[in-house]
Amino acid sequence: MHDALQEPAWLRRTLIALAAVVMGALVLMPLLMVLGAAFAEGVDVWWAALRTPDARAAVALTLFTVAIVVPVNAVFGLLAAWALTRFEFRGKRALLALIDLPFAVSPVVAGLCLVLLFGSQGWFGELLREAGAKILFARPGIVLATLFVTFPFVVRELIPLMQQQGADEELAARSLGAGAWTLFRRVTLPNIKWGLLYGVLLCSARAMGEFGAVSVVSGHIRGLTNTLPLHIEILYNEFDGTAAFAAASLLTGLALVTLILKFWLEARHGDALAPTHRRH
């Protein structure tokens, strides 16, 4: 039966070659061009571009945002996936739809929604002024915007994994007298830890590269509210191509590290990530 379904060798080779050409043209070639442009004038020029105060501030703000967004999304994703896979409740379908909302809404629209909420003329604008708090054009707005666009990644990695595993082990542990914390630490977490880490990696990559939503709420204040993607845009618009590509190469390097870790997880723990593999 399996042999009868085998495609002709020429067709397999053609499809593989076509996929390789498309990926090379759309992914590999632009990547090589970015790296080539970044180092075109030498390593010293590249390093000098990354040592400017604005560049260092952009890197620091990007890492600061990731350091907040990823743990929050990991905790939220774990709790949400546990609730959605272990309990039946009214509004479950609506909650699932809301979790997928950032995938359907443009990041720019998400940024505009934050402006409507926390801007000077927004719903909470007057309350924020009275309290002396600042959300937009400051770090809180950047964190909120990044949280919105990244929070589905962890929960959407965990839901199919936890559905496939079922709750038999947890029920057995509960029947033996395990408490909630012991149940989570000794049964649930070991079963989903690789899926959780996989979702964290995807969330980190998305948070580092987010542009649209952050661009709306940041105000583009040099040295204060520019993340690395925004810093790259400003340099490019000012025709400082060398510095722009230097910063872009750094962002590319961070993405490649994430990609390598992703491949390592898939190669070493493929069985634990089986539901994830089917969706990616």
C-alpha cells in the first residue's frame, strides 16, 4: 500500500529542488546579503556601529522587553493550556478564539488599540495623568504591545501536547493523594517541559523582532524607546546603511541562535514535540 502511493522519482526531485530554490531566494540570499553588507567595511566599523549609545540602548531595551514578556507568557500559557485541556466550562470556545486573536489582528492595529486605551485622549488617559503614570512612549507601552502579539505562542504549543497526553497520569497521582503543587511539579511539568521550552523559544524570537505594534506606541525616542528593529529603521531612513546592516546582523544572529536551539529541541526531543511538528 505504501509503495503504491510513492510518487515518481522525478517528481520528488523536482519538488525538492523547487523548495530549495525558493527558500534560497527568499531566505538564504537576503540573509547572506545582510551579513555581507554589515561586514563590508570591516569588523572594526561593524563593532563601532554597535557600540554607539543609541545602539546599546536599543539592544538593552530589546532584551529588557524579552526578559519581561517571555516569563509572563510562559506562566500565562501554561495556566491557560492547563485550564483549556483539563476543564470544561462555559465560554471555552470564546477563550480559544481570543487566544488566537493576535494571529488574526495586524500588530499595527494592536498598537492603535493601546493608543485608544492609554493615549492622552484614550479611555484611561485622564486617570493616568492624575496618577502621573506614563504608558505610551515609554517602556510599559512597549512591553504591553509585545505581550499582545506574542502571548499565543506558548499556549498554542502546549494545548495540542497536553490534549495528546491526556490526564490519566494526573488523575492517578491525585488518587494517590498528591497535592496541586506536587501534581504540577512531579507529573504535569515533566511531561510538557520540552513543549514549554519550544514555545518560549518561538515567543522570544517574536518578541525580539516585533516592529509594528511597538512602532506605534514607542514614540521613536532615541536612546529611550527604540528597540533594535526600530533603531534599524531609523538608521536606514537616515541613509546610514552600514550601521543599519550592522544592527540588523545582530538581530539576525539572535534569530539564528533561536533557530539552532529549535532544531536541537526537535532533533533530541522529537517525540515530546510530536503535536508541534504536525503543525509546523
